[in-house]
Amino acid sequence: MTIQPLSSRPREISVTEIIEPAYERVKLVLFRPFDLTKWIVIGFCAWLAGLGESGGGASSNFGNHSYNTNNGQPAEQFRQFYHKASDYILANLGWIIPAAILGFFVLLAIWLLLLWLGSRGKFMFVHCVALDKAEVDTPWHKYAAPANSLFWFRLVLGLAGMFLTLPLLVFIAISIIRMVQQGEPDFAGVILSVGLGLVMIFLSIVFALIHKFTADFVVPIMYLRGGACVAGWREFWGLLSSHPGQFTLYILFQIVMTMAIGAIVFTVIIVTCCIAFCFLVLPFIGTLLMLPVLVFKRAYALYFLAQFGPQYDVFPSPPAPPTPASPMPFGMPPP
């Protein structure tokens, strides 16, 4: 059996060793030195990168409503509300249908705009973190082609998610409404609702993973190669299929980090008597306040990807030290 040389052995991929370089990157980008203008510019890129994000799943608070039982049972109240709502809609279809169509296209246009801007912002944010530069115009134009490819990929992914999950949500809603109208739970209806709910959870997890891998790894690959999103995913799929354990550990560690960051933010909100929450919910101000966390998470993913080889390293190599001049022989004049 031949022993593989140490230099050619695959490097061990770690999810903990890159915490320190990611933390150092935060200090380098934001605090060495602290520049308010630089902070705002990078925060603007981070804010753009977050536009068009979605949770990837649908939820319903239908079963969480509490009904006043003074005037009857919840099922009877729901039946009365259902009939009144149906009568009102049927009597006002003349303006409800045009308003619904108009609202749909307005929301669709806003979503497409946010999705397009967010695709541009993801490359701009990688540019700022990787190169330690607070620039908007340069990355906006330089990565226009890969950002447009990312936009179309995210658009198709979002539409696929809606077409797969919305019918399931409709069937669940119909099943629940039917049981409420009957006034008692139906075994088949309960089994159907639970089964479809589990399918929705599974699909939400799948689409969330695709979105996570795209933002964390496919975008940096496109940033380096300048190709289309499908080509970036094809290259990343080779890494994912050959290192499934490392990427599984990465996702699990991301969950742990998210919980830890959430606990810290929640503590700050409680200590400040919810004053911090009022600022965090503001679209751009909240991004500026959370910028160290956002830079850390972006840098963490970039350092994790760089462990798979120098061809995946987005950070510029440090300049080589100058070569010392060789000593001249005694008595010989310099050239």
C-alpha cells in the first residue's frame, strides 16, 4: 500500500477553526480603522443582499384563533362567518376581482424588483467583505451578468416553491374548513392534513437548503468564475456530493450559531426594554446595527469554502515579501 504524500492529502475541513479568521475579518473590515462612511456603504450592500429573501415555507394561524364562546360554539361561529363572507364576496365580485388582480400584479412587480436588487446586492456584499472595500458602483457593474443569472435562478426557484406548496396549503385549508363545518374532526381529514403538512415541511426544508447553499457557496463561486448560476451550482454539486458530511456539519453549526446570535440579540432587546427592537425592525437602520453579525456570517461561509482549495479562495493573497538583494563581491562596483 502506497502512502499518499502529506502535501497531496485532502485537508481536513473544519467548522470551528474558521471562526477566528471570520472574526478577524470583521475587525479588519469594520473597525481597523472605524469609518462611518465605510460602515454605511457596506451596510447598504448588505441591505441590498437581504432584499427578496423569504422563509421558504407557508404557515397558518388558523388553529390559533380564540373564539368568544358566549354566543355559541367555535364551529357554529365559523359557519356563520363563512356564509357571511361568501355572501359578501358574491355580492361584490364587480370590484373584488379587479382589485385582487391589480393587487396581485403590484405585489408581483415589487417582489421581482426586490429579487433583482437582492441578486445584485449579494455580489456587492461579497466584494466588500472579500476585498475590504466599501464600493457600490464597481461591483454593481462588474458582476451584472452573474447577478442577472442569479436573479433568474432565484425566480424559477421561488415560482417552483409556490407551485408546489400553495396547492398543498389549499388542500389543507379545504380539509380543515370541511371538518369545522361538520362540527367534529374527521379521521380521514386529520390524516390528510397532517400528511400534507409533513410534505410541506419537507419541501420547505429542501428549498431552504437550496437557497442557503446558493447564497453561501454558489454566489462566491460565480464571483470567482463569472459564469452562470447553473454552472456555479454544477461546480458546487461536485463539492457537495464528495463532502456530504462536512456540509451537513456546516448546516448544523449554522443553526447553532443562529441560535446563539438570536439569544444575544434577545438579551440586548430585554436589557434595553425593547428600545433596540424598535431600531432593529427598521429596514436599513437594523442592517447597520447588525452589520458586524452580517459580515461575520458572510466571511464565515467564504472561509469555509476556501478550505476546499485555493481555487475557491475569494480573499486576495498577501503580497510576497521582497527578495533580499544578494551581496556584491568585494571591490566590484554596483550595477
